[in-house]
Amino acid sequence: MAISIEQALRVSKSSCIAFTGAGGKTTALFQLAKGLVKHSPVIVTASSHLGDWQIPQANTHLIAESPVALAGLENKLQGVTLITGAFDGDRIKPLDSESLNWLNQFCKAHSILLLIEADGSRQKPLKAWAEYEPPIPAFVDQVVHVVGLTGIGKPLSEEIVHRAEIYSKLSGLRIGEIITPDASMRMLIHPDGGQKNIPTNARKIVLLNQADNAELQSIAHGMVNSLVPSFHSVVVSSLAQEIVYAVHEPIAGVVLAAGESVRFGKPKQLLDWKGQPFARAVAMKALEAGLSPVVVVVGANSEQVESAIADLNVVVVKNNEWKSGQGSSIRAGINKLTTSPASPGGAIFLLADQPQITTSIIRALVEKHAEGLYPIVAPLVLDQRANPVLFDRVTFADLLEIQGDVGGRAIFHKHRVEYLPWHDNRMLLDVDTPEHYQRLISDETL
């Protein structure tokens, strides 16, 4: 499934998005605007100077040197509307702060997407920032930091990097040295680099652009794991080809460990698996696979289960409605994720009675999701759907409506399900009876 730029950036109509960095900032901004203008007007502006060559990319251009000039704006909008300050030679001045604040309030009141170019890079693939840069307004709720991958592998110079001396200081490279992926990552993570001036509550996205060939795509994918902890999303793209290759976001793990195990006769969460209780073994697999955060939902026998995972870096959620079925545990897990400061891109639900699940299948589900932002990704083993299953955040609202004991399959008819073929029939085994448990622990392949 091809990922559009608006899907990749998780855009909503009421978003206010600032674009910073170099290597495709303007392209990203206008591709996004043109993709969304079919449904409603989009306003583009800037908090830094623009080149006059950017004007033709909008359907109409309005000049406003004060909020007074914006009166009746709702009647002037035509498709992608660019609103700036006055001309300054071959450049255009940014809006003054008063006009910019007025425009933000207008867009919020009318549910209009506001896109702000908040950086200048002299059309070079990489840049560093002077003391006064980047001018990101405090009200933006999302910042997209663009990196031009074509600058990696080139010598550090003003030809490749805007403000090369500052880049040298922050990255640790000397002028003339080859710009490495590690140096680029250091710049992105540095508080005076890619993190600079981003409002505290804004969603942070790094867009690794210009992945125009296999080599640059490989470089981008090699940077992802180091960048995901510092950003809400890492997008790999070739915007010149209008392709988004992947969207890497933190994916949560939700371990469902609240059941009473009536059929089994004793708590399955506490059964032994290679010297560890089931619940602990499953939680550890989620952590080892890189899921974050890992939420463990407890209910029946909660004290013993909590004791078994007490030293792990997990979030424990008590489900007081566990008797009503698995749906209540799913709701408890999703509620915890959606009320946290940084909602993940999706969640993998793991069953506490499947300690044999491998980190390989967990990571494969995450990678498959990144390739297409599929609403649901499920393993397919011997033509049977298996667990665990990954649910994208677009499904969270529906998961919160689940009742009874049907589990996540209750919403499969509402969303596209992408199946991941997997050759491991051990994943089809649930420990529902003592006989199943004996089969599990006696299987030498597990």
C-alpha cells in the first residue's frame, strides 16, 4: 500500500505544522498542501524569508503586513493560499508575529490546515542553525525536520551544508571531512541541532528525504533505530519521485494478563516457562523486540502477576472489569496509551499464554506496518490467522468500543488487514488446558 505524505505525517485538518531543515522542505510542504486541498483550503505561510520562486506553487498569493490586511480572509481563500509579508528583492518577508498569531487563530476556528516554512537552507541538502534559527512559532503542534540524504557521503563544506562551521562544531566533524550517517544523527539529536526550538508539546518528525536510490535508502534505514527514541516518527522518502518508503514510529506492546484461567484451573500467567512465569516471559519478549511502552494489563491474581514483573520496565494497568472478558483488557490498554504524553503509532497485543512467541515475529510485524501504515497487521500461519496482532493508532477508537470476550478480531471487518505469512506453527498454540501446557513444554523446538 503506497503511503501518501499526509498519511505519513498523520495530518489532521486542525494541524499547524512547521517545516525546518534542508533537502526538500519546500517540496514536502507543497506536496502535502496539494494532496489535502482537494478536501478543504490549505494556508501556507512562513516565519522566515521565502524565495519568490516558491510563489507559483500556490494557487493564490496574499500579502499581509498586519492583521488588518487579513480581514475577510475566508472569502479570499483559493486552493493552496500562500500568505506572506512584502517583497524584499527576490525574496519575500515572513509574516510579523502579530499576523502569524492571528492566522493561527483563524485556522483553528475554521479547521483549516496551516503549514509554516520555518527555516531557510539556500537549497542545500543539509544545514546547521544560527543563534536566531529556526523561528518556530510556539503554537505549532507538529514540526517536520527535513534532511537531504544526498549530503551524506560528501565533504563538509558550504557547498553542501548551509552554515558549515556550525555544523562542524555540533557534529564533531572538521571542515572537509566526509559527512557520515553518524554525524548526521548526532546533528539531529543535538539540542542545538534537529531538536532546536521545537515547542515542548509538539509532535516531532524527522523526514529523511532524497532516498532516491538503493544506497541512500539503505543509509536512511540504518539511521532509523537511533532516531526513533528522539522523535515521534522517522519517515523515509523520495519526494522528487513522490514516494514515501516507510514510516517508523514507536510501537507499544500490550500484554493481556488479566484472565482468571477458568478452563485451565490455575493462573496461566504464572505457569513456568523455562524458569520464568508466563507473563514475565511475554513482557520480556516485548521489551527485547523494542516495543515501547510495554503495558501489562492485570486483573485476576494481579498481586502475583505484578510481583512476577516488578523489576521490568513496564507499565502495569489494573483492569477491575476483567470478569467481563478480554474486551475490557483491550480497552484498559488502549486507554493507557491514548492518555500518555506521546501516543505510539500502534500497538501489538500479546497473550500471556503464548510465551513461545519470538522477538522475530514481533519485529517483522513492526517492519511490515512501517512499509504501509496498515490498520491491522496479523501473522498468517498455515493459512490460519495467528497472534500477536498489530493495530495501527487509527483503529484505537474502535478498539475502545469492544465489549465481551471477542478480542481485537471484532473490528477486522472495519479495517484493512494485511497478513504476514509466517512459517512457525508453534504460534498457533494457546495454552487453554493442562494438555496444551504439556505439549508446549515438551516440544523441544520451542
